[in-house]
Amino acid sequence: MVPPSLFTIPAVQYITFQFGEGVWRFPETIDDIMEGDNNGSSLVAISMGDNGLSGTMPSFLPAFKNLITLNLKGNALDGSLPDSLPTTIEFLNLQDNYLTGTLPEGLGQLTNLTVMAFGKNKIHGLLPSWCGNLGKLRLLDLSHNEFEGPIPRAFSQLSSLEHMSLQNNANLNGSISALEPLGALSTLMLYANSFTSTIPEGLFSNVSITKEIFADFGHNNFTGKLPQTLSERASNTSESTNLFFLF
């Protein structure tokens, strides 16, 4: 088990523990964590990726009121996501675990997030409209899960989003028109879903010609032609070196 005392040393700001041998679990509770300026208040980063951590997500995480980074990728964590996390979090990476359940509404309160990566888990349900609250989000990875249904219109509010991966969910469907207004978007991975309709005319239209664009629309049910703005970029030799499309 990860020693509980690791989280209660007042002066500790960063916990970094990666590629550890053996099987580890978080303690169920940490009695010494208190509110205010006491134990745990200095902690700003927990990075424990690729360690063989098993069991559920720890329930004591909301006690860390100044936490900015939570990186638990590449472990064997299971169970559902916690209903709440510190609202100070900017970087949240739980990729490549065995997490289940749906995305809890409480995550919509994490308005400081710039990275939210839940790829390669077993999370299911509809994509929640509260994602539209995450106006600072630059990377969203929900790939290789079990999501279904359409992309909510609220996703059009993600004005800072640069990279989105929804690939390999199989039952995501409908239109992707909610993504058309995203002027910062330059990476869009939609491979192996059930999306239909045409590719929006304005998608990627505001991306600088000097910026790389990567999009994968393969194994869906899109119809129609490639939008004119994208066709023009693809036909321009000087620009096409920065343009990558897969169908």
C-alpha cells in the first residue's frame, strides 16, 4: 500500500512516483488530512503513473485544496470516477486504467482544467453537456471507452480546445456540427464510431495555414464531400505538408 504518511507531510508539494515495481493500492482514508493550513494543504501535484496501482480512486483527494496536477495514467485503477475533485486541478490524466461508470457532473466544476484525459478505460453513457463549462480545456481525450449518443451542442463553447480524441467508442453517433465553431481545434480523432451527416463546412477554417492539422474520420458513416476550405488546403502543396486526413 502507498504509505498514508506520504500525503500528510506539511512541506511536501510534489509526489512523483513512476514505474514502481509490485502492486500498490491507495489507503482508503487518511485521518491526518485536515482543512485549512494543516496537513496536505501544500500539495500541488500527484504524479503516480505506470505503477501498477490497483483498487479504486482515493476518496481523500478533495482534501487537497491546492492540487493542480493529478496524473494516475497507466495503472489498474477500477470503479467509478469520484464525484468531486479539487477545483484547482489543471491537469487531469487517468488514461489507461479500468475505470467504469459515467462521467460525474461534479467534474463540470473543474473550470481550471486544460487537460482532461480519460482514454482507454471502460467509461460509458452520454457525453455530458457540462463539458461546455471547461472553457480553458486544450486537450480532451475520451477515446477507447464505451460512450454513446451525439456530441452535445455545448461542446461548441470549448473555445480553447486544440486536441480532441473520441476514437473507438463505436456508439457515438449523429452530427459533429457542434465542433464547427472551435477555432483553436487542430487535432480531431473520430475513428471507429457511428457518426453520420456531412463534415461541417467551417471545421478547421480558422486554423492558421502554418499550423499542423490532423483529423481521422475513418470507420464512420459520413456522407458528402470534403468541405471546400479543406479541399483547398489539401490541393495547395505548400499547405498540404501541414494537413493530414484519414478516411
